[in-house]
Amino acid sequence: MIEFLDQTPLSLFVAAAATLGLAPFFPEPHIWEKLKMLRAGTLRRGIDWFDLALH
């Protein structure tokens, strides 16, 4: 398993992380929604902060 990970290009992992981080794509990416909430000051619940930190 370690050999497989060593042989896999880093760009593949970056693309996978970006794809998962931006999901769902429609109507808007989830991280974009959280960043808008942060800017508007409506990011108040603990679960919202935790969710933003995970992204």
C-alpha cells in the first residue's frame, strides 16, 4: 500500500481533495457558502465553525 501511495502523483491527491472540498457544486460550493456566512457574521453555531475548519 505504501508503495502505491509513493508512486501516485501528488497532483492526483490535490485534485481529489479539491473535488471533495468543493462538493456539492450546485447551487453553490459548500465551502463558498461557509465563507459567505463567515463574512456576513452568521457563522455562530459550533457545528458551522467545525464544518468550516474541516474544509
